[in-house]
Amino acid sequence: MKFETVNAIEQRKNANILILPFWKEKKNTEPAADFHQLNKIFKEPLQLQDFSGKEGEILFLYAPDQIEKRIALLGLGAKEGFTIEKLRRAYSQLVKALRPKKFKEVNLVVPVLQSLSKLAIARGIAEGLLLANYIFNDLKHDALKEASEGLLERACLIGLDKNGFAEANKCKTIAEAVYFSRNLVNGNADDVTPQRLIAEAKDLAKAFKTVKTHVLDKKQIEKEKMGLLLAVSRASPRDPAVIILEYKGNPKSKDHTVLVGKGITFDTGGLNIKPTGSMETMRCDMAGAAAVLGSIKALASLGIKVNVTGVIPTTENAIGSKSYKPGDVYQSYSGKTVEIGNTDAEGRLILADALAYAVKKLKPTRMIDLATLTGAVEVALGNETTGLMSNNDALADSLIHAGSETFERVWRLPLYDEYQDQLKSEIADIKSTGGRGAGCITAAMFLQEFVGKTPWAHLDIAGTAFITESKRYHPKNATGIGVRLLLEFLEHI
Ligand code: BES
Ligand code: ZN
Ligand code: ZN
């Protein structure tokens, strides 16, 4: 979707429809900007109380004397307590209501409000429009692709100033990275393989001078003795890889963030095979990797002045005669030996090797990993909130703040030493799984063993990366979670 802007309503070009925003105040419904010249169009519906202006309410009207011929009144709710998130919701609601009508072009009058900055208003509208304007139907037959005809192609934001317009376009660049991430997660596991992730990373390096890609192939992984990644990959016909993407946006600075993304391109569970009902969506198990790729794409597109290295350990967790086995012990890259508690707890194994490798070779200022790591986090926090676990309060607080700004909210869970007892092994240095209680915490306690003293945060996105029903501006299936959160965090380091 392309954004345009004009100063005044009289300057607008033709489009399929004109959108007018309204507040719902205690006793009446008020225009949310100055468009008094259109009074006669909305006077009647307000008087008849056919439209109250409540959050997300939409009333379609005809206006034969206007260029668009069609008008929609959009309710924003009450002015008091209004937030940027309410804008995202109202405008995503609008996109969804327009979709069946197959309108491609809209004119929108931008609401005015003292309590929100102009930039925040531009951002809320742009994100609401953009994030909802997505359909994944690459795998549908052409005749069934109709739905994508409903995607908006042009939005003219009437009354936006220069900075607001720049902000909307920045949101567009970030949304394109979110789409990129969603597409990778939504794609077939047989298409989005470790080799495909390598190709995507190489494409980013081709597209941006500031990005360099380096890949550890199977031989190098063997040479580096990443025993845990090798164990997980054993049953797959496809080679594992560790993809390293270096983005240097601030070459003069030594500050350096490493982002690690879980890249299990399909999780069968291995010999501890997943039951029917749990395996069908496991193409989503590389959503952490997709978030890292998407973030690097957005950083490079915007030229954000930070240094970030993405590290993506990737393989399938397949099942076969070469499968790694529960109860066996494997040696990690760090040297620690690990007893396998359950082959379905494969994510922490490949992350452990990647984290230890990043600490040793990249010596980062801080490290953040994103992973669809545990079903337990979904039990704890549902699909609304990402689990955060960290060894560093300042880092955790910054991520929580970025989460509330973007509404990709994160909630911190404790890493108390006492949980470590659950990972004791009789035969190895550590066991990979910690029993029934606090499953997402013990998974993080396991990862913590491999990060040393590096400030580190772990984001368990198993509940938020992939949803079965669409909600607000999240389409069903891949949400692309993590990209907006990380961008917000990295921009404010
Ligand atoms: N990929 C799964 C976690 C997951 C669950 C992601 C639901 C997305 C939605 C992970 O590899 C896994 O299977 N974890 C196990 C760990 C257990 C065996 C200790 C789990 O959570 O059941
Ligand atoms: Zn698993
Ligand atoms: Zn998994």
C-alpha cells in the first residue's frame, strides 16, 4: 500500500471511498477533525442515532456530490484515555470492512487530538492500515485468489504534516518486513527449509550494502563441534546450518547486539513424536528465525544506526532411523554435556549451541533470542503476551517498554536459581528438560547455562507467533511478532 497526503480535504484526488473519523463523547458524537463542509452528509445519521462513533463502528453512506460517491464514518471511541493502540484497532477494523468491497483506493481524513502527538497519530493509523492489509494465499489456486483483490493499494491521508507522512512511510517499511516474516512462517515447511532461509539471508546481503551474510554449513558445524545442533539434525535429509547476518549501521560504535532466532523449519517432536493436533502447525517453529531476518531487513531498509548480528541455527526436527535419542548424552559447543530429556525439546538445544557460539566469536554487548520454545508459555500467557526471561534488569525493562509502545507486549518471568535443580542430570552436566512445572522457565534456565555473563534476554513467542483465528490487525496464522518489538528496542538503545 502506497501512502499519499494532501493538506486539505478540497485537494484530494478521486478514490473509492472517503473516511471520516468521529469521537463518541458522553452525550454526543463529534467529528474528530474539521470537515464541516461535509456536515449535510453525516447530520442525518447522527440525528437518527444510526452511528454513535464507538470504537471500530463503521457506517457506509452515499454522497453523490462528492468525487468518491461513497463515504464511511469511522468511530474512534472516547477522546479521554485514547491511545495509539486504539488507532491501530480502528483502522485495521476499517481495512477488514473494506476488503469484501474490493476497494483499492481510500481517502482518509486524519483525526486531530491534543493528547497524542502528530507522529503517534500517523503511526497508529499507518500501522492499523498496514498490518491488517495482508493475505497469505500463495498456495491457493488462482481462481481462489479473489480475496487478495481486496487489498488496499493507495491511501491518501488528508491533513498529515511532513513529519507525519515520513512516519507513515517508515511504518510501511517496517510492515513490509513484518509481511516478509509472516510469509516465511506461513510457507510450507517443505519450501521454507534451512536452505531457503540461507537463500533469504543471502538475498538480504545482495539487497543492502550494510548487510553481510556468512553461513556455517554441516561440515563447519561438525568442525566447530556444535554437538547439540548436529544431534537434532540427524534424522533430516536436509543439512543444518548456522546463518550469520551482520548489519553494521554504526561502524564507529563498538555497541553490538546479537539476535538469535530459533530456525526449526518443522518440528515433528523427533522420537518423542508429537500427537495429532500438536504437529499440524509446526511449520511455525522457525518464527524466531523469521523475526530476526525481518528485523535485519527493516534495520537495513531504514538505515538505523545500530550494529546488529543475527544468528540463526536452523534444521528440521525430523524423525527417522538416524534420530537422536532420549536418554542419550551429547556434547555441546560450549563443552557441557547434555542428557536429552525429550527429543521434542529440540529448540533449546540448537539455541544453546548458537548462543555459546555467539558469546565466544562475536562478543556482543547484549544478546536477545526469539524462539517458539515451549507450549508452557502458551499455558501461562495465552496468545496475547510473549514470555520474557532475562539475566539483566535493564535489558528486560527496555524490552518491556518496547513491548508496550508497539503493543507486542512481553511479560517477565523469574529465573530463580532454585529452578536449576529441575535440570539436574545423573549422567551428564545438565539435562535438557525440567519436568512438568514452570516449563518455559526451566527452558530458559537451560539456555542461561550457555550465555555466560553476557546481558541476555529470551523471548518465548510460542503463544504469539502463530494464531488460529485472526484478531485485530493480526491475520490468522503467522503474526510476524518480534519485528516491530525489536525495531522499537534497537532504535532506542
Ligand atoms: N516447538 C515446540 C513448542 C511450541 C508449542 C511452539 C506450541 C509453538 C506452539 C517445542 O519444540 C516443544 O515441542 N516443546 C516441548 C518441550 C517439552 C518436551 C519439554 C513442549 O513445550 O511441549
Ligand atoms: Zn519440539
Ligand atoms: Zn520446537
